[in-house]
Amino acid sequence: MSSTESPSVPAASVLPRVAPVRVGEGERLRSVGLPGVTLSVRSRPPAREGLPAALFVHGLGGSSQNWSSLMAELDGVVDGEAVDLPGFGDSPPPDDGNYSVTGHARAVIRFLDARERGPVHLFGNSLGGAVATRVAAVRPDLVRTLTLISPALPELRIQRTAVPTGLLGVPGIAALFTRLTREWTAEQRVRGVLGLCYGDPGQVTPEAFRHAVDELERRLQLPYFWDAMARSARGIVDAYTLGGQHGLWRQAERVLAPTLLIYGGRDQLVGFRMARKAARAFRDNRLLTLPEAGHVAMMEYPQVVAAAFRDLLAETGEPGGAPDTGSAADAGS
């Protein structure tokens, strides 16, 4: 059976046995079965009843673990859940093999509809930012506020450092890369990823580095790992070429939810110059630029991102907002 055909049995039922996914202190992990997809969901027990719901969506090659630090910072502000997109983290591939931005957005929408928690504070990073933008545009009833951290929205001039990631979407490149890097250790691979994603990789603690290596070693045992990476990368490239009402920038203009945009000055994957374009596209937005941050500001500066989100809540009159202390603004420019 080719990888483009729908499997005869749900992918979740044929997962290989691998090491368990790490669950941090105060976190819990559960599996949610939905039509055509099974999602692994990471959460923290809410500090109290009645907190507004939030959903966090990771980027290409990431997982719900990317949001652990920010979720801890927002403990008591939101009742947060972070999903592993289909084929990533602990979620099996989608039954239909659809890794497009629309396919990922459909999975998020199905989860939100099934949860019936009303509109949520939606967060997205990189690929997750493109997914969250699409969700907010086509289902405004599901999104209370939108926070985008280095969203993967179309760029005319892509940075050279981002080209290898985009090339993963070219048919055959992922298989070639796998063969060429067969001798690379997990430690070497993780150092490369951290160097690409962090403004200052030296911020990563030895413990966090070890956890990242363990997680990568686990994922490399999954037979669908590179397929999910390649097809999702191709999905980003395809989304960049869409025009008309389905174009991501056109959909950004349709977003009604108050939006917080966060860009890193040292981002090697999403051009820092795109911050101003995004600020023009999203009609109700606040822009925070972090000159020292890379591609994953929520992992590099979780306290600053949390403060900016609380400021957004305060400005929009949402529960959980705090008076503007200037902490987030002082960190940006």
C-alpha cells in the first residue's frame, strides 16, 4: 500500500512499541479519539474552576512539550491544553495521510468541537501559527484570542537558513537526507535543531538537552517520523502558493479575534521583517518583537510571552488580565 492511500485500519491501532513520552511535573497526557484522527493532549490540572480554556499548537517537528514552560507560566490564568498534531509527539498519523495546513487545522477544529468548551485562547508557533490562523479565519466562533509566535505565513524572500527545512517537502529529499545522515547521533541532530531554533542555544540547560535527545531517539524509532516531517513541510510550501480566499495572508485579514504577534530578531526560519507585514494584515493586533529571541520565543522567554498574553487579556477586558507593568514591552522593541 502506498503512503498516499488510506490505511484499512486506524493508524493508532498499529503504532510500534517505543519508549513513553515524557510527562513533566504537574502535567498529564491523554489520548483523544476523533473521526479520522487520534490526538495526544498535554494539560495541567486547572488551578481553579472556571478558568478560560486555551489551546496550544506546536510547529514542524515539535510537539506539545514545546509549550510546557509557557503553560506553567500561565497556570491560574487559563485552563490550558496542548495538542500533538497528527504524526508528531505521541499522536499517530492521520488515517487519510493528510498533513496539509488545512488537514492539521481540521484536526484542531474537530478537537475543539468535540470538547465543547466554547471559544478558546488559541496559541500557535511556526506551522502551528499557520494552522491557528486558518482555524481563526474559518471558525471565528472557536477563537477568543489568537497568539502567534513566529507564524509560518508566506514569505516572498525566504531566508537561506530556512531553505533546508522547506526542501524536506520535495519528494525524495527526506529519504535522501535520512540516508546521508544515517551516522549522525541524536545528540548531533538535536544540537543542529537547537542552533536553528534558538536565538542563543546556550540557554538550553543540560537537563533540557538530555530530554530533547531522549525524545528524538524515541521518534526516530517511529516508522512514520520522516514521512510526517516531509509531508507537513510540503503542506507549508503548498500553503505558501495558495491564492484567493484560501491564501494565508487573505485569511489573516479575516481574523476577528484580538491577536498577539510575537517575532524573534534572531529567527532563522521566519524572517523578522515579516513582523510588520503581519501587523498590517491582522486587523486587531498587538506586536511584540524580541531582538534576542529565535524561532521559539515561548521556550526561550516564557515569562515575557506570558506577560504579553496577560497584557492582551487586560487590554481586551478578558478574565485573567493583569495591569500593564511594562515587562513585556520593555523586552521588545
